[in-house]
Amino acid sequence: MKILLAQNEIINKAISGSVPTDPGRGLAFYIATLWQTVITVGGLAFIIYLVWGGIEYLTSGGDKARVDDAQKKITSSVIGIVILVASYGITYFVQQVFKINILKPVFPNAL
């Protein structure tokens, strides 16, 4: 007697560059694309905000208000990157618990 296991998979076609035409795959495509865009923009914002805060800290000249402002920028950027890393961790956890592959790239010839 064979036991067949069913496994659901959300396929990310964002990397292949083509919009899925299969019913039911469109939403997964747009969610994965949105998540990747948010992660990319968030990473760039982290770098810019951290560098901006660092430059302000270095050029503050000991002025208490400017030092506090720079420290707030640096702290905010670190909190932002922690949130981005946590979102990746949550996504990985969901993949493992529900046995789905949210971020798997699928190339047109693989179908």
C-alpha cells in the first residue's frame, strides 16, 4: 500500500520575468514581488539612514542636540534592519510549518 503525500507550493515567478497566467498563481506572484520589493527598498533605506546618522554624529562637534538626533537616526536604522531580518525569519518559519515554498524561483522551462 502506497501513501501519497500532497504538498502545496506557492511559486514565485518574479525572477523569471513573466506574469503567471495559471489561475490561482497570480496572487502568490504579486505577494512575493511585493515582499521582495519591500525588502530591497528597506535594505537601501537602512544603509542610507545609517550612513546619514553616522555622518551627523561625526560632524556634530559635541553639540548635544545634534548628537541626540544622530543617535536616533542610527537607532532607527538598526531597528529597521532587525524588522527586515525578522520578516525573512517569519517567512522561513511559515515555509517550514506549512510545507510551502513561498520564495522559490521558477523558470519558464522548469514547468
